[in-house]
Amino acid sequence: MNFTNSPYERMMKEIPPYKKSAPQKAPEGSPCAGCPYWQGITCVFCYRKHLKKQC
């Protein structure tokens, strides 16, 4: 059912396709290398473990 004669109405009803980006890995040599929780920044939990190792 269309409410207007606009050609864009059909396009606005469409569900956009979901595009999942490829997972990125932490740079080699960083404290987060190999961490499965890395999302582009160092998480606080892993950073605390890294600080405890240095002290």
C-alpha cells in the first residue's frame, strides 16, 4: 500500500542489506596482539593485566 505517488516510497520500504565488515586484528607487537576482544582500541581489562606485568 502506498500513501503517496512518490517514486522513493518503494525504496524507503526496502530493508537495507546487512554488510558485515571483515574483523581487524591488533597490530603485531602491541599488548593487544592476539586478543579476541580487540575492537580497534585497547580495552581496560587487558590494559590492566599488561600494567601488572610491568610492575
